Amino acid sequence: MSIQPAVEPSTRQGQLPPARISGNIVARRAQKRRALEGSAIFGAQVLIGFGLLAGMYALNAIGGNLLMPSPTSVARQSFIMWTDGTMLAGLGQSLTVIVLGFLLSASTGIVLGVLLGGFRVLGRILDPFVNAMNSTPGAAFIPLIIVWFGLYTEAKVVVVWNAAFFPILINTTAGIANANKELVEMAQAFGAKRSTLFWRVMVPDALPSILSGLRIGAAISTVGTVIAELTMAQSGLGGLLAAAGNRFQMDRYFAVVIVLMALGTAITALLRYAERRLGRWRVSQANGR
């Protein structure tokens, strides 16, 4: 006489176990809740956008084009500036400064931050100097930068580097210095080399802090570019802002401002995408793959 193993009725009939069914229900509810939340957020953003447009029309009706240009005139001026190449040329000049300045600040800030966070004594030695430079307004260095580098692209890149370098450096240093002590001690106990300790343990653990510094640095790079283009040889989007503002051409002014807003949004979205991609790398590193 053979004894048959006990099988749940749902499993015997080819159905999923109750626990798995419950998990699928929870997952579907979570997915539906996220979809509803996304729709609500998009709807709120659309309402805010319409509210801003209505506010522009109202201010234009009250005070005229000098106080606030109408969205229609801004759109018309944007079309003119894009079709005649003015906006495209300014955007290209500004993007050159932003990209070069941000890449320079990111590379130097991350490398130096890894060194300051990984070598405690070196970090303590240089900490007062880093804090002193970070607390000094960037505008104070502009005359010196002009004397050293001139008024053109090289000087503007240095201004952007000076603005974005310290947030990246400070966030990287804090992330490396506050890396998981247990993981670091375990890696040291297994004889991990200093380079392996940095790249396999400390840098993956500090990745959220590093990416936070990069996001802040990217935003500051855009602001620093406009400041450099306003205070030095006027070119790029900053030069277009200055020219429109000096002539009180507020429709052209707002057309450039919209491009700057779109540029900042695009940079933020790109960094968020990079964060998701690097987040997967961090998980694979933590799993030892």
C-alpha cells in the first residue's frame, strides 16, 4: 500500500498556490496604484502649466508687453529665433561651456573626493582649505579668472568648473568616508587591495551620494554658464538674455528663458537615467557578479 503525499487542492488541480495568488494580487494592486498616481501627477502638472499660461495672459492684459509678454508673442519670437539660427548658435555655444565645465568638475571632483574620503589623514589635512574655498563666492574669482584665462571659452569653462566642483567633491568625500564599515573591514580581512577596496566596495556604496553631487553640479553648471556669459564676452544663451534685456525685448527674453528651462530639465532627466543604469551596476557589484 503506497501513501500519496499530501498536496494542496489548488496545486493538485494545476492552479497556483494561495501564497503566489496573493502575491500576484498585491503586485497588480501596486501597479494599478502607481499608474493612478502617475496619471494624477501628470494631470496636476498640466493644470499648473495652464495656470502659468493664464497668469501670463492676465499680466500682459494688465501691464502690457513690458511687464509680461503674452505666450503667443513668446512662441512667435521663439519660432523666429530658431528659424534664423540665432537660438541654435547660442545653444551650441552654451552647451560647449556646460559640457566641458561639467566634465572637468565631475572628473576632478570624483577623483579628489575618493582620495579625501578614502585616506582619512589626507582628508583632515585638506578639509579646512576645501571649506574655505567652498564658502567663498564664485563671483570673487571672476576677475582673477579673467586675468589668467581671458574672456572667452577657456575662462567660462573655468568659471563653470569652479561653481560645480565643490558640490561634487563634498558629496563624493562624504559618501566614501561613510561607506559601510562592516563591508570595508570584511574586504580588508580577506586581503583586498586598496584599489579593489575603492572600486568594489566603497565606490558602489557611495554611489547615491556621488550621483547626488553630480545632479547638483549639473544644475550649477547651467547657472554658472549663464553668469560667465553675462560677465565675460557675451555669447551663447547668456548673451542673448543680455541683449534682449538691454533692449527690453521681453518676448525674446522669455524665449531664451524657456530654452534654459528645457535644457535644465533635459540634463536632470539624463542624470536620472544614468542613475538608474548605474544603480543596476551597484546591485550587481553588491551581489559579487
